[in-house]
Amino acid sequence: MSAMFPQASHLLQAPPAHFWLRKQHAPTTIEPALEHSKVLITGDVRLYVTESEAALHPVTGHYSIETAGLQEPLYMLWNAEGQVLDRRARSTSITFDVSEARAGETRTYLVAVQAMESGAQGRVVQSGMFVQVVVI
């Protein structure tokens, strides 16, 4: 059985010349101070728990930040796919509910923080990481 295909000669034609023209944009400039403003989350990246422990209570990880190029005082705002103990501290604990996880499962959760400088011109720098909870 053979199939009949419509002629597609229009697909082989070169697009009009204006199709290939692109506008050039000036590169975006970043203030030197912003290039060096950094927030790094340190803490438990991978947590191991037995299936029976996971069923009994949430798993807790401990996290803190290191900053560079930001002016103190800083205001923190932690956010996670878990329960954050102190959303405004430089260091905090976060609990992850893995009560229904089974042995062999790995669950991945997002942990993020915003560090904000005080004042009207204060900068906001964000950082995030993924945390894995491995059920053994």
C-alpha cells in the first residue's frame, strides 16, 4: 500500500531575506557591586533515614548562609518545601515530611533564601539548592 503525500515544494523555498535579519542589542551592563554580591547556602545536601524512622518523625536538616558583597544588617527570608524553623535567621533548621516514603525512594526538596540589605537602595540576592532525602 502506498501513501500519497501532498507536494511540499513551498517548504524547500528559502525564507524571505528579512527573516534572517536580527536586531542587535547592546549588552546589558551590571553594576560592579552586583557582580560580587553572593549568598551561598551551606548545610545538609543529602539526608539518610531508615523507612521506620521516616514513618515516625520528619527528617531535619540544618542550613546557614555565607554572604559576599552585601552590607550588614541583612534581613533573611528562608523558603523551603518543608517546615522552616526560623525564616528570618542566618541559620535555621528545616524539617521534611517523608512519612509515606518507602525504602529505596529518594525525595528531592527545594531550599531557598533571600538576603536583603536594609535601606531604600538595598539589594536582594537569592540562592537556592536541592536537598535529597534518601530512605534506606
